[in-house]
Amino acid sequence: MQFTSSVGHLASLSLSTFHSAFKSYVEGKISTPPLLVFRQLLRCRVKPNDSTFSLLIKAFVVSSSSSSFAPSSCSENAEAEANQLQTHFIKWGFDQFLYVSTAFLDLYSKLGFVKAARRLFDDIPEKDVVSWNALISGYSRSGFNHDTFELFVEMRRRGFNPCQRTLVSLIPSCGTQHLFVQGKCIHALGVKAGLDLDSQVKNSLASMYGKCADLEGVELLFGEIIEKNVVSWNTMIGAFGQNGFFVEAMLVFKQMLEESINTSSVTMVSILSANANPRSIHCYATKTGLMENVSVVTSLICSYVKCGCIHIAEQIYMSKLQKNLVALTAIISGYAEKGDMGAVVKLYSRVQHLEMKLDAVAMVGIIQGITYPDHSGIGLSFHGYGLKSGLIIDCLVANGFISMYSRFDDIDAVFSLFQEMHEKTLSSWNSVISSCAQAGRSIDAMALFSQMKLSGYGPDSITLASLLSACCQNGNLHFGEILHSYILRNNLDLEGFVGTALIDMYVKCGRMDFAEKVFKSMKEPCLASWNSMISGYGLFGFDNHVFLCYTKMMEKGIKPNKITFSGILAACTHGGLVEEGRTYFEIMKKELGIVPESQHCASMVGLLGRAGLFEEAILFIKNMEVNPDSAVWGAFLSACCIHQEVKLGESVAKKLLFSNCRNGGFFVLMSNLYAASGRWNDVAKVRKMMREMGEDGCSGVSLMEWIS
């Protein structure tokens, strides 16, 4: 119902009528915007009083929260309208009323206009605790955590004692590891003042402890709450879910139901975030009527997508949410992750039909799914959309397209995108450096690193790992040592993939002694680091070190994986250690339950073949759990060359030819086998076949770096 249609002529309106209109709007009885009602009041020349502005502000807050305005992104119109209200407020002289000034301050805070709220706060001559609370709440809501705490300290210095509302507004700002100590101090202050007895304060504290991963503190606070409400239970579920304790979160939810506590939309969102079975929660939400809540439906759709039930998610979306970009983005990203770009394009058409616009999150989700060369056309189309919509300006989107083009080895497009970026972040530099490293353009990667430093960006672990990988490609030991020096000078953490990349670089550049030093300097080497050392020792022929390294790794409680055994079996092959190879292959299969892959089988075939155990090698190939591929037959053919087993070699060569293998290396092996047996006519035939197939053997580039 409209205000104007319910009251008759404007001239007959009284101040109490306008007050009733403001109250009716807050109660949802009329739909006339409060500002329009206020303008009618001014046209009627009805003089407002302090209650008028107090009621108007309450109505304006309700109006803003129900519109598109949000604390983080209010429109300029909302701020302009609030400023107009304040102008009238000052003009009529009502700024002398502290409670009205505080109401305006609270309005600015809730709309996210923190600077305007601070200016108004500073202009209030006689402040009270309520004024301080309003500003603290505004800072906290807008994410200014450090400023919120400093404001509280300033409040205490000026002699104001906090109340329950103060702590409830302040505590959320301490829900980070950086301010957790301060949060504990506030908790102690609350206990000392007796404020912690309030259930709202306890709920806020429990939420803070949960965000800082102190679950013991959460459980202690939860146990102290005498009258637990739905917020208390939701806080517990959220705390367990945020920290990965999904089973515990579900147990709390079940206990909540046993206690006959009415669940809310927040309960559903929290339990879905804790990896609850979406089907069960779907049934419960339908039964309790919570499926009418947009946030519940959106969370349910995201959960279905996460567990791979994208079709169910799409059905819910079509029946419940016709125009919700968050839910649609989740579904689009789910299809993109599965590589179903046809479904992605179909849903994108729906976005266009509903006159919605993709945001950066949706665009990045789509780009990540474009992984096959067949999808390059779709990638180009979305690139065009990104240019047209202006999304390409977003760093995340630009970085996504850089990664996409690097997957297609289109480095020119990568460079073009990178140079067109208005604001290059560290992640942008990392994307392009990583792209160059993956494409084998190590020189370009190193040149970009120099440009990055000149632009004022210091490398992080991702940058260093990409650059060290580039050093491996061209054997640039000197540049690798420069990076190592940089890591040491800046006390960067060697644990994890940076240390592993450094070990790998030294191994591939021929400095096993340096690789050992790096490995020994690591406090807790990860599995990848152990694997790099095992592979390195095997590459350099240090067989005993390989087995010793494996033993030490097992003693440390680190479980080996497929890569570990690839390194061990390769070492056995190079060293001719048949018995050891058999032993470790059995350990891998029977003791650790690792299914052998082609690489493991190729190592075993090579090991047996080189030892002249061709019958055992043939039997091994017949009993393989996977079909023998070119790597397996290549290992067998190589062994035939060593022992000049021409007939066996010819039979393997035929298998390779019939399997349509066009690897020039196999032709070279056969040529060498015939040459070793003095069959020069056959050598000529193999060479002719190579030329006809466009093969020139194994081309390569040698790089030698002199070290003084």
C-alpha cells in the first residue's frame, strides 16, 4: 500500500501522520520509500522534531538493507541521500540531541560510509558509550579490524567502560590470527567486568575462537552458555566446519535436533559448508520450509556441484532461483571443471537471456575449464566477451586468460595480455613467468624476473619454483645459484616446494653435492623432497644412497608414493641390481598396495632385459596389469641392442610399427642393432624408412656451462 493513497490531501496531514508512516514502513505495512514521505512532510511545511529524524533514520536503514545497497558496496545515491538528511537535521538544529546524532552515526556505519561516520562522531561534543559502540560496529562491519581495536583502546583511554554491545561489536574484528592475542585480552576484560555472562558475548567469543582454530576454547565457551539459542548452536557447527572437523559438526547438528532447537537458514548454510550430505539436508530443508530461503538454496546448489551432482543442482536452480548469479556461477564452474563446455555455453546463453552479467568469479571458473585445444575457439569467444564487458581489466580474469593461452602454448598471446594489463600484481608476474617456464622459454622467464624486480615486486615461493624449473630446462646453474642466494639472503622458507625445486635444479644441473646441502638444511623435508633426492642419487649412480634415503624416509613416517618407486626402480635399472629391483617392486605392490604404472613396468623390463633375462622379461610383460605401451617395448628393444638379440628386436620393432608408433628413437635403436650385427643393408632400409616418415632420430641441444 502506498502512503499517498491512504491519507487523502497533503494539506490535512499532521506530524503524527508522518511518524505513523515511518513506523508503518519499518513494520512492512506500506511500501512508500521513507525519503519520499519526508519530502511530502517538507512540502506540507510540517515542522519536524527530534523524534521525526529518529524514526526517519530507522526507516531509511530498513529501506537501504532491503535494496541493492550493501555495507561493502553502497551506491553513491545512498550516500548522497544520507547527506541530504543530515543537512536538514543540522538545519533544524537537532544535532544537539545526542541520541539523534548517534542514530545518524549508526546509519552511516551500517551503510559502510566509515569516513562520514568518523567525521560525524568527531563533531559530537558530548559522546556516550552508545556513540562509541555505533562507530566501533561500523569499523568492524567494514573490515577495518586494526582500526576497530585502536578505536576501542581510545575509548578506554577516555574513561568509557564497555558494555555487552561494545564487546559484541568489537570481538568479530579479532577473529584473525593477527589479532587473536588482543581478542583474548578482550575476553579477559569481559570476564573481569562480568560481561561474559551475556549469551551474545559468549557467542561472539566462541565465533572468534573458531575463526582462530582454537576449538578447545569454542567448546569451553559453548559449555558455559546456560540458555543455548540457535545462534550458539550455529556458532559451534560453524567453528567445527571451518576447521575441517566435519564429523564433529554433524554430531553437533544432530544434538541440536535432539534438543528440539529450531534451526535457521544459518544452520543450513553452516552444515552444508561442513560437507554434509546435500541430499539429507535438502530433505530436511524442504520439510522445515527453509527451501524458501535464497541463501539456503544457493548453498545447497553449491554443495551438489561440489559433490559432482551438477544436474540436480541445475534442476533446483531452475525451480527455485531464476535470477541468482552466485548459484548459476557455481553450476557453470562445475560444468567447466568437468570439461563440459557445451553445457557451459548453454548456461552462458541463459545468463544473457536473463540480462545478467558474468562477474570475475564466473569468468575465472569458465576459463579454468578450457583445457583442451578443441576448446580454444570457446576460449577466444569468452576472451572477446571479457574485452567487451570490461572484465579483462580484473587481474584474476587476465591471469586466467594468461594460464589458458599458456596451456595452448600460445606465448605470444600470453605476452600480449600481460603487456595490456593496467595493473600488474605479483600473481600476474607469476602467471606469465610460469607460462614461459612450462613452454620451455626459460630465457624469457629469467628476463621477466629481472623486469619484475625493476617494477618493485619481490618474488614469492611460486615465482622461485617456476624460475628454478626454468633453470632445469637449459642447465643454467649460475642463475639457479643466484636464486638460491636470494632465498638465503631474504630468509625465505625452504620447506615445501621451493626447497624441492632447488634440489631438483641442482640435481639436473649436475651438482648432487649442492642438492644434498639443501636437503640437509631442511627441517622437515616433504615427500617430494625425498623423491627428488632418491631420483638424484639414482641418476648419479649412488645406488646405496638411494636405498638408505628410502629407509630414512620410512623411519620418519613418510609414506612413499608412485614417484618414489619410479626413482628406486630406475636406480636399480641403471645399476643392474636385479634382486633389489624385484624386491622393491614387490614391496610397492603387496606391502603398500600401489598399482604399477607403465613407467614402473618399463624399468623392470629394462632391468631384466639388460641382465639378459629375456624369458622373465617376456613373462613379466604378459602378466602386466596394464597394456604394455611404447615405453615398455622401448625398454625391451634397448636391452635387445645391448645383447644383440636381433630376432627378438625385430619382433618388438614390428609390434611398434603395427601400433603406429612414430618415435624416431626406436628407429635409431633398430639401426644400431643391425649395425652391431653387421647387417648394413638392413641399416640402410631403417634409415630410408626414417626419412620417408620424416624422422631424423633424436634431435637435441647440448648446453655446457663452464664453472670456474
